[in-house]
Amino acid sequence: MKVPNHIAIILDGNGRWAKARGMPRSYGHVKGCANLETICDDMKELGVKYLTVYAFSTENWKRSREEIEGLMRLFRNYLKKCIKISEKNKMKVKIIGDIRAFDEDIQRRIVELEEFSKDYDELHFYIALNYGSRDEIVRGMRRFGQDVKEGIRTPEELDERLFADYLDTAGAPDPDLMIRTSGELRLSNFLLWQLAYTEFYFTEVAWPDFNRAELIRAIETYNNRDRRYGGVKEE
Ligand code: FPP
């Protein structure tokens, strides 16, 4: 089985999963968060080098106050706990998205976690928080415009490689496989630039139930695809 170098996942279905069990949506997020820890271990064991997960979108602020508060509590706890997880898995963690929207203590925890894990390289773990792909592109191009203004760059220099350097994912290879759980067949503003050539895998399984066996099923499906980059079949 050829293991993808970079897997991206849209973690979807926590709310429906909880509702189906007569529980509040927040319970689904707690279970979803616990599952993220397990899946990180599985990725490491299977030899995946890059993992990117969509945990909170720029649109998610529209959810109820109660749900947002539950999610912020979860992020606080997880960001702290993730220091130990990064040590265990030798995992470099980076948050992508505009973190300025979060409370200061959350921003501080993000900086601490990134600083602590910066030299690990066995698994590169990107967590998308307050992330939207269009927002990422606009923020990146603003920075580029600023660099042009300051004489650091010229407009003629801009090509696809340099453009990618201005995204939050700068330095990461594009995902080989994108998984979305829980039956929705949309990208929902996730990594629009980075997923240009990526294989997509959609499953009905809700995120809290997405386990190692499901991950292997996704990788096997990916292996059976006839991967083409602009017409030339990969050897
Ligand atoms: C989608 O399910 C999930 C979210 C909006 C939040 C994802 C959060 C986690 C998996 C846990 C926390 C993660 C970290 C990084 C600490 P949904 O609520 O949209 O489910 P639904 O589609 O069934 O309503």
C-alpha cells in the first residue's frame, strides 16, 4: 500500500453524530477532538508525513454562542495537551488561518505549541482554525502587495511557486489525498489552491467514528485511483 505523503481532512459530522445519540452538539466535538488524537497516532504509524485538518472555519463563528464557547474550551485544552502529543509523536504543529480573531490566551497557547514543536519533523501537523481559503489568499496577497511597496518584491516575480509561499501552508507539499467525513460533497472553502491536483475521498462515516480501518480504506481507494497530472499517468 502506497501511503500518501500529505493527507488533508475536513472533520465533519460531530454535531449530527451527537444528535443521533440524544446528546448536545458539544459532546460530538469532544469526541471529535479525542478522535483527532487517535488519528494523529495512526498517521504517524502508517508513515504519513503531513496532515492538515479543518477544525474551525471563518464561517463557524455563526454557530450558537453555546457551541462556540464549547469549541473555544476544547481548543484551549487541546492546544495545551498537544504539547505532550507533539513530543510523543515528534510532530511539528502549525496553526493555519487568521488566529487574531481568538482570545489572547488562545493565541498565546498557539505560539507556545508552535515554538515547542518547531524542530520535530516526523509528522507535520497543520490545524486550520478560523481558516478560509479565500481569506488565506487575500491575506497572502496583501502581504505580497506590501512587499512590492517596500521594494522587496516586483510584480513580475510572482509565479505559482512564489504565490504558494504567501499562503499559510508555505513550505508544505500539496495534499495527495483529501478526505471529507459525514457525507457532504463540498470543499467548503478549504485549501482551494493547494487541492488543485488532489484525489478526493468522501465517506458517510461521521468524524467521531472515523477510525484506523476507515483511514486504511481511504488510502486503499486512493491507491486504486489512476492518478494523472495533466494527462501523464504516474509510474
Ligand atoms: C464539524 O462538525 C466540526 C467542527 C465545526 C469542529 C471540529 C472540531 C473538532 C473535531 C474538535 C476540536 C478540534 C481541535 C483541533 C481541538 P459539525 O459540527 O459541522 O457537524 P454537523 O455537520 O453534523 O453539524
